Amino acid sequence: MADALIEAIKLRFDEFLDRYYADKINDIIISFPRLQSIKIDIKDLQKFDPELAAELIDKPEVILEAANASLKGKMSNITLGDKDVHCRFFGQNINTPLVQDVGSSYIGKLILLDSLIVKRSEISPKVKLGVYECTFCNARQHVRIGKDEVPVVCPQCKRRSLKQIQEESQFINLQKIAVQDPLEKLRGNTPTWQLEVWLEDDLVNTVIPGDRIDLTGILRIRPRKNSRGKSETNLYTMFLDTVSIIPKQKEFADLSISEEEERQIKEFATDPMIFEKIAKSLAPSIYGYDEITAGCHAAALWRHRRQVFG
Ligand SMILES: [Zn+2]
């Protein structure tokens, strides 16, 4: 994609981020590298520039690159080293299929999936910037994996003698998870379909199986391998390249209680300070309204009791 186009979109994001996300940018500047991303509500972008928001959903690749470049520019007074910063967009309402309906029409688009995590892999390092050296003439080449073509022949002597230099290449953490539709969304007895999802960099190890999340990402494809590890022509596997994760609150009905938890609950029920403790557990940052918070709890628990006991 033309750099001039990315530069023009970046200027729009410079303005958008200053106007809507100045506080979040301060937070990331103060907390970097513990914090490496900011969450951006697509509805804010829709207010600022509806066309740009529509482009983000339709052609996320280019728009994300420009948004991330803008964020990086705003952090120019601190040393990023080889770390990346990310704009993690969430909250779109255009492409929101069921996991089982994700198909070729969504390839390359930004989609939002209400998902249940069913599996999580170990972390594996993925090459972000590969350094290649020719074993014959020592010519060197830097390749941004996923952006540039990985070279096959040496650009200087044209021999097939390139070798990756691992010590100088830059890596990023990658973790794969599998998600499916939440149980209540499955139609009848449809077998559960799982989608492979890639989490990179600061998203790694932020979720575990059983978590219910709003997952936003770009649907991508990669060649399917046969049993001998060779790529099959014209057949591809879909996976979601994650842009953001928003955890969802667990529903009451989804909770399972272990024996140990049951023992703790029963012990807690005999605590003479139970009223005060429950009141203080709701919105602990709000001081001095203990009767009101206790009242909220009483109303919530009474409703639940009626559902359970009729
Ligand atoms: Zn060479």
C-alpha cells in the first residue's frame, strides 16, 4: 500500500487521538512498557469520522497500520526499543457473525465474535523482523514478516543461499487459542465449530479456557498443510488475527461452585460482619453509602432467590 495514503490516514488519527484519547495516551506513556496498547471504541471513531470508521471495518489492515503509526508518533519522547504499541479497536456492530458462520465473505475484514474460549496453546516466538544473510556473498536483507515477501534468492548474487540470522532477528510472542459460540447461542444440536485465534504480544496469557469474551480481529487465511506437511493448493485454513479482547461478565447460571468455595460461602454466612462486608464489596471506590449499596445487594439477591426458589 502506498506510503502516502498511510501518511494521510495517520494525520487523521493524530487529530482523533488528541481529541478523544489524550488521557489514555498519557497513561500508556507513563506505564510503558507494562502497558503497550490503548483500547479504542469504534463508536468514538464513528462520531469523529464515519467514513474512516467504515474503512477500518472493511479494510482494517491499512487503517490499523496508520493508527498504530500515529500512536507510535505520540510516544516519540520515550524509547520504545524493539517493542510495538497497539491501537486495540473494539465495539463495532457491522460484522458480528456467529463463530460457526465465519466464512470466506469475511476474509480480510474486521469482525466481532461473542466467543467462549475452549483451548489455549503454549507461547511460541514468531519472527517480526527477519535478518537474512547470503552464505555465498554475505549480502544482508531485513524483511518485515507478514508485510514484505520473504526472499528466496539473494538479491546480489541471485543464488538460493539465504539463511536467517536468528540472533539479529526480532521476535514477538504468539499464542493460539480456539473459540466457539457460547452455548446459549447454538442452534439446536449443531455440532460446535471452533475457530483458531492468534494472540500476539501483550495479548498473550490474558485469557484462559472458559472465559467469555468479545473478540475483535481480522479474519485471515493460510495454506492448509496435508499429513506430510506439504501445502495443498487452493485449500486454506481460516484464523482470526486478534485486534482486541474485551472480557465479559460471567452470568450467574454459568458459575460452577467447588466444594472448597461452598465451604467458604457457608463460613461467610455465619460472619457477624457479613452485612458490612457485602455492602463494602460493591463499588468500593464510592465511600459513605453503605446502606444504599447494601440495599442494591439485597434487591439483587432477593431477585435471584425468587428465580431459584420460585
Ligand atoms: Zn549472495
